[in-house]
Amino acid sequence: MTLDLVAIRARLEELRLATFVQEEQAKADSAPVQLDQESVGRLSRIDAMQMQAMAIAVQRRRQMERDRIDAALSRLETGEYGFCSVCGEEIAPARLVHNPAVVTCVSCAK
């Protein structure tokens, strides 16, 4: 199987855009929790704070994924894409098709 680098680049850019869209859709979830005890009971406020914490954690994971995608796009530009960052061997094309931002071969990932 030969890699279609144009298709890989398009997929990476599509995945990157999706992270921005998801972030915009989730902005309300990570907004500060109101302190007004009259409009929200104590347990409801605790629930809201937990939801906020989870939304912030998801946002961090999304940023990490975007960083991995940016790194993959950078490797495409420099001609280093498709090679394991640990051992330097080629990464199996099927692995790259499944996850185009992956940086290690299967052996090194274990």
C-alpha cells in the first residue's frame, strides 16, 4: 500500500478543522459557573462545576490532538512524515491511514 500524501494532508486538515468546530460548540460548557445561590441550588452548582471541569479536560485533550495534527503536517512539509520518531523505520501505511497523526510504528508504540 502506497501513501497518498495529498489525501493524508487533506485528512489531517479536516481533523484539525473538526477540533476547532468542536471547541466552538463546547464553549458554553466550560464557561464560569455562576455564584448566585438563589438561581442554582448547591448540588446543582456542584454538578455544574463538575461539568465545567470535564469540559476543560476535553478542551485540553482537543488541544493535544490539534498539536499532534500540526506536528504531522509539519513532518509532511519536511519530508519526515511516515517514519517512526523512535526507531526511524517506516510506519505501516495502514496505521497512518487509520490515524494520520501517529508518530510511532507498532513495535515502538508497544
